Amino acid sequence: MTRITIIETGLVPEKHRERHGSFPDMFARMVRAEDPAADVDVISIPNGDALPDPRTLDAVLITGAAAGVYDGLDWIAPLEDFVRTAYAKKTPMVGVCFGHQLVAQALGGTVRRSDKGWGIGRHVYQVLPENGVVDGETVAIAASHQDQVIEPPYDALTILSSDFTPHAGLLYANGTTLTVQPHPEFDVEFAQVCCDLRDGKAPDDVVATARQSLALPMDSAKLGGAITRFLARRAAPKLSAGWE
């Protein structure tokens, strides 16, 4: 049985935590929807936990955070070292939102605040055919971000993309690293909370459109299941799309 170690990099705002739980709680629900017997450990950076040696772990999942990966906070460089060690060891690893960006930056990519502004609400992403991890032509997932991976690392294949977020999902050449910008762990209610949190920060029309979009169907369970299987190494990437 695979034990997934969730690295918590940010906190759900306190007033929403009792109802929705922490980010690791959300990911645990996502994982157990696919694999009810999954074991989950949590390492919380905001609560002062020390990073483990990734070479001793079965699988790693790095959460979202309000921080930017380029902010120079004292815990970001050690986490980048952790990512590089996990990558070299081929420890199964997934990053989501901040985690997606942190992995890209650690492995040589470029991350910055996008001039496209806030990406919130339901976003639809094109799926690269025959990528070996995510099936179908598109996935619709809740998003909440301003920063983006602008230039992926040289050995990262873009498998999810949209006009707003061209590099929304990356599959790496080591075959054990996958990252995504949107949030398959969010339910619709928490995605609405994320819209509420952007009131006064994002343009009113962007927030209103995002709220309306959440009435449409989403593929969170589909992407969450693919991530869970990837971490458990039950579906090794075929990599038939190739790195060109």
C-alpha cells in the first residue's frame, strides 16, 4: 500500500477551515475517493514541520499556497532542494497550483505573475492525446491563481493547456513527476469561497463570471483519480506523446 506524504505549503483561511478543512484534508478526501484504503501523512511547513528525506517516501504531493514561489521566503529554497532530490530518486511526486509552480522553478522553469490576471472559477483545459496519465480531450477544473509557469523546464511535457494557462499540466521525463495548475481537490463550495476571497482584488466582471461558471459540471474526480493512480504507480506514463 502506498503512503502519500502531503507537504502543506499554505493554510486555508481560518474562518473557512472548520467547514472545509485544511488543504491536506481536501487532498486526503480526493485521494480516498479513488483509493479508500490510502495512507496519508502530512508535513506542514506553516506549522514548523521539518521536511523529510524524500528518498524515504513512497509518494509526495505538494499543495497550493498564497505565497509566490519567487518570494524568497526562507522555506522555499529547502523545498526546492527536496523537489530536486525526489526528482533524481524518481520518488512519485505531484504538485498542485503553488506546488506545480515550485516544482517547475526548482527544475529550471520560469514562474511569474501573469499579465492575464486572476484565473478563478471553472477553467477548461485541453488534454494532450495519449499522454498516459489523463484521459479525454478536455478537463474542467476549479482554478485560483495569478502566477503561472511561463517557461516549463526543458524535460517537462505540457499535457494540460488553455489560452489562459498554456502550461497548466506538466509531465516530466523521469516518469514519476506530474504537476497541475488547477485544483482537483476543491469542491464547488470551496471554489465559491475562492471567488469570494477575490472580491475587491480581481475585477468585478472576472469574479462574477467565475461564480457563474461553477454551476457547470467539473471533472475534479477524473483528474483527482488520475493523480492518485499516478502517485500509486498503478498507471505508468506511456510517454507516447514524446518530448520534442
